[in-house]
Amino acid sequence: LKGDNKKDAFKHHELSLKVLEYFKETPEVLSFGAKLAEKACNFGGQSTYYYTYARILYQQNKKSEASLMLNKAIALAKERQESITEMEKLRKALISQP
């Protein structure tokens, strides 16, 4: 992202979602998606941004990092009275795997 979009959390998040949707089996692209998601978290700090980042990390088999980001997502969502239903599904998946 360039120019005015360089620090646009929403656009970083949207791109990271596209990476997760279309390239989750391509490690190099997924790694790029993780960087985008991390920037979205840093620039925007929304629970959904942390949740997306956690999902990408989970897809990369980085379960401890995914768990940390998921915990941040859940904490933010609870603080803002947002739904955590989808986040809980990922939490269960993280817990059920070694």
C-alpha cells in the first residue's frame, strides 16, 4: 500500500482477508497476509483485525502466536460488547490441537 493508504488499517485488513480467503495454501503469500494483518492491528486496533491476524497465524501453524492475538481480539470484543461467537470457534480449535 502506498500514499494515503500506507497507514489505512481498514485497507490492510481487507487485503489480509483476501489473502486468507484465496491464498491460504500458499506460504509466501500467507506470510505477506500476516504482515498486512499485523499492520491493521497496529494502525486500527479493532477486534476483527486481531481475529483475522489470529486466523492467519493459525493457518501458518503458529498456534501460540495465534492464541495471543485471539486473546486480544476477544478482550477487545468483550470490552466493546461485540460478538465473540466466531472467535470462540477458533479458540476451541486451538485448544483441541497439540
